[in-house]
Amino acid sequence: MIAGASQFTAIQLMIENAPVFIVLAAALAVNLRMAMYSASLQPHLGGASLPQRALAAYVNVDAAYALGILKFEEEPDWSPKDKFLYFVGTMALMFPLWVVGTWVGAVAGDALPEKFDLEFAMPIMFLALTAPLVKTLAHLGTAVTSVVGALLLSFLPSGIGILLAGLVAMAVGAEIERRRT
């Protein structure tokens, strides 16, 4: 799995002895953002061949999406081939490093001293990736709603609060966009 958020979610739920169904459902729900990423990439990569689209779907991770969509907005005249090459190129180093890092973590993660608590890494990475993408009032409404919602619903078990906050945030963003158009 090339999906850190799902890995962190699944591992945390397994540590909490959540039922397998909850672990799988939460990992799937966290990865549903890839469907939104794919929908917004369609105008840019939809003209690529089926094998190219399949490869792009496989390497469609948060960092590749953020880098790709920002560049596609800067370069609207690029051909689907240029966009595909750029998108896949963003993963040329990230993909092997992710695989090696995941393997090292699985094999040697227990050897890390407790003082190297890395739980902050995922939220910081998401902030760094999403901040440049907040360009409209709908984006801002979605971002603020998701953060406030996640904090207010954090008392719910097994990450359900984050899922609910995400749903509410999407609805808020869609409603802001609807009212503005």
C-alpha cells in the first residue's frame, strides 16, 4: 500500500484492538480521498492512454497529486502526454523511497528509541501539501470545517470523528461553491 495515512490509521486501530472490519473500513474511507483526487485530475490526464491512466492511478498519492495539480494550473497548455510525464515523474524518487522506508519501518521500527515519536509527521505533511491548494472560499471553508470538525468529534472511537468531519467538510465546500456559482 502506498498510502501513509491509511497505514497509520490501520496500525493505530490494530494497536487499539479494533475489529478487522473497522480497520478495513477506516483504511478504505481514508483512501476515498483518492477518488476526489482522480476526479480533479481527469481533465488533465483523461486524454492519456489506458495504461498511462492506470499507472497514474497507481502512483496517485497526496504528494504527487499536490505537485501535479499545482503545475497543471500553471501550465494549462501542456499536452496530456506532458502532464502524464510530469505526474509520474513526481513519483520517480518518492515511490522507491516510500517502499524502502516502509520496509525499514516494518523491519527495524521497534529499534527506534521512544524519544523519536513520529506521530506529528503525517499531520505536518498534510498541512504542507494542502496549504498551497487552498485558493478559493470553498477550499477554505472545507479546510476550516474539516479541522474544526475533527477536533470537535475527536472523542468518537476508531477515527469515526475524522470520517464524519470529512463528510461535513465536503458538504460545506460543495455548498459554498454552489452558492457562489
